[in-house]
Amino acid sequence: MSDILNDQLIESKPVRLEKDGHAVCVVRVRDEIFAIGDTCTHSDASLAEGDVTKTAIECWLHGAEFDLRTGQALTLPATTAVPTYSVIRNADGVTIEI
């Protein structure tokens, strides 16, 4: 069974889910799906509430940006990366590997 169904994956619209005790932010950008830790390393805010531009997500609270591909912090005030997770596509959606 998928963690997120295909119809929940709207282009550049982050989705938050809990998986094995981890908060995960999942984003579809064109044909790619990314899964990163949902908690901003600067402010403890949910990244799924932020805005996506290309392959970066911006934390809504203080504007720190993270690369969806690598989890790396791209702008201050964040300096620490968020974890990234593997995504497995299924017929009905995706499964996140923690």
C-alpha cells in the first residue's frame, strides 16, 4: 500500500506525512517526487507549509530554503541539512523508505 496516493501529489504542493515516527515532506516537481524531513533545521517549523520553487522549498517561518534533491540548506538562517528519503513509485502512488 502506498504512503501517498497519486491524486494527493499535486505539482509543487507539499504534503506532510508521518512514517515510522518521522515527519516527512513529500513534493512532486514535474515527473520527480522528493521526500525530505518535514522540520526546518533552523526554526522547528513544518516545511510542508512552505512554497516550492523549482527543486527548492522555502520554510514559511523565516525563509530558509532547502534543496529537495539533497536536503542541503541553501539560504540562511538555516545552515544544517534536512534528511532525504527514498521514494518508490507504485501503480497507485508512492511509498517512502525511512
